Amino acid sequence: MDRALAGLVARRRDQLDFLEEDAPPLLAALSQAVLGPGKRLRPAFVYWGYRAAGGEPHGPGAERAIGAGCAVELLHACALTCDDVMDGSRTRRGRPAAHVRFAGLHRRERWSGDPESFGRSVATLLGLLLSGWAEQAVVEAGVPAERLPEVLGLLDLLRTEAIGGQYLDVVQARRGVAGEAEVRRAVTYKTAKYTVERPLHLGLAIADGGRLREALSAYALPLGEAFQLRDDLLGAFGDPAVTGKPFGQDLREGKQTWLLLRARRLAEPAARELIDRSVGQPWLRGERLDEVCALLVGCGALAECERRIARLVAEALAALDAAAPPAPARAALTALAWYATGRWR
């Protein structure tokens, strides 16, 4: 997948030659966004969805699956770039986020106007460019004409659901306290479908394996929810040196997570009041952040989250066994389930 992405970026760079001396900063940001360190989790689900439908491990079919995986990874790079702008995140995977890079360029060159606004503007354009390249990645992969409408339709659906889910996430964070049904609806669309279900469906479509769609959805949706729960825990408690994310960022943004939902239900009134006063505040750092995190642990919300992750993974693996894909696909999808929900632990 890394080789395929590198080849794709190399081919598309030439289309930006008209930028002349202004090209290098944008090309460097593109390379970091697409070729930087990443788990390639979504492309892996595309490929193993293809294999679950009986696709051959090598040859034209496998190349098409890898091409569709490139498309999903380009959309993911777009999503991360836009997320960093929306969240005001300064780093991504341990490096300056795109909007921070371009704000720094503005300052170094002593250009007119606001550096931060310039950084956000260019990062937005970068995200649009990455999104636009995704469909072409599928076309270049050589998906047969009779399968192309379904594959492109699924790619468009994946993008639409992810944007809609992210919208729900943003609205809930600004609105404040959300109920469990609301939180799970956002998680389903911004993560479970986007990360696991639709990538698997893309792989199935390439191998004409639509008969397995419902069976693999029963694996994908609980696994995707468990993946988000793990990500929520990393967002609250993860080591920035390992996760590449600022410590406590999700709490400062007021993200309405299942972890926070459980804490509000389990905490004593005084602790719940402190959580509600602190979460969503940009000043939540230092001792106050440590105090909130201690409350999330002390009230039992962290332990409940861990138990829920375990139950959801068990549900996903039971559904995978019932689907009975070929042995290599079953082994890979089992390994991916554990990797996606237990990473960095």
C-alpha cells in the first residue's frame, strides 16, 4: 500500500508543475499527509474485504483492491487535515499539522495578513485536493466498467457518511451534554462505517461479493464502535509521544464520548459538576486536566469502557465466524480486530 500511494503521489505531482516556485511547500505537505506514518487500517479492510469474497492474493484483482485502498487512504488524509483545522490541533502524528506548517511559512516569508488564517486556508485547499484525487485512484486501478459505478458509489457514500458523522460530532461538542443514542449515532457514521464497514464493502464490490455484505457488516459495526472507544481513551489518557496527539485534546474540545457519558452517570454530584465545568474549556490543562482524568478513572468510567470494548470485539468476532470467509481472510480480519482496538497498549 505504501508503494502504491508513493506511485500515485509521484504521478499526480506533475499536474501541479504550473505552481512553479510555489509548488514545493504544497508538495511537501501532500507527501506528509499521504506518505507519513500511518496504520493504513482502512486500506487493509478494503483488501481483506476483497479476499473475504474469494479474491486472489495477487494479480489484477488484488491491484484493484489496493487502488481502492489508496482512494480510501486519500480521503482519510483529507479528513485528518480538515480535523486538525476544525479542532485547532497543533500536531499530527508527532509533526506540525498542515495548517501550522503553512502558518509558519507565512511568518518566515513575512507575508501580509494573518498567518493563522493563511494556514487554515491552505490546509483546506490541501484537503480538497486529496479528496479530489480519490476517485481517480479507483479509475487508475482498472476496476472493470461493470463494477465501477458500484465502487465509486460506495466511495461517495463513505465520504458522505463520514462528513455527516463528523458534523454530528461537532454539533454535539458545541451543544454540550448528549444522550447515549446521539453519541452512538455519531460514532456509527464518523467511525464505524467510515473505518471498517464501507472499506470492507468496497473490497467486496471489487470481487463481486455483495452476498457477504450483511454478514460482514455484523462484524464491522461493533468493531468500528470499539475502535472509537479505544480512540476516545487515547484522546483522554494517551501519551502524546506515542499517539502523536496533544494530551487531553478531546476533553478540551468537549467531544461527547461514551467515556464522558458514563462518567456523568457514575460520578458523584460534586465530581460530575467539576467535569461539566471543565470539559469543553480551552484552559483545561495541567492540574485541572489531571483532576478530571482522575475522576474518569475513579468513578469507574474507564473500566466500563474497557469492558464495553471487550464485549464489542467479541460480538464482531462471533459475526466473523458466522460469515465464514476463507481462512486467510478470517485470520487477517481477526488480527485487525485486535490491532484496531488494542493498539499502543
